[in-house]
Amino acid sequence: MQDIEKALRELAKAIESNPTVDTVKITITLKKPKPRKAKPKENG
């Protein structure tokens, strides 16, 4: 997540110094980790 934050900060600096940029749209989609299958409880 820190890598994303760093990249966005660097991008913001680059955009601020470039007067020809009108709009910027960024989409970040994070995957949810796959749920681990629960182990069946042993009767004992």
C-alpha cells in the first residue's frame, strides 16, 4: 500500500509541474484475498 501512496505523490508532483495536463483519472482495484477453507473440526 505504501508503494501506491508513493507513486501517487510522485504523480501529483509531475502533474503540478505540467501545465498541459487538464484532468487525470486513476482507478486502483485491490483484490480481496481468497478466503481459506476452514478445516473441519475433528470430533473427539
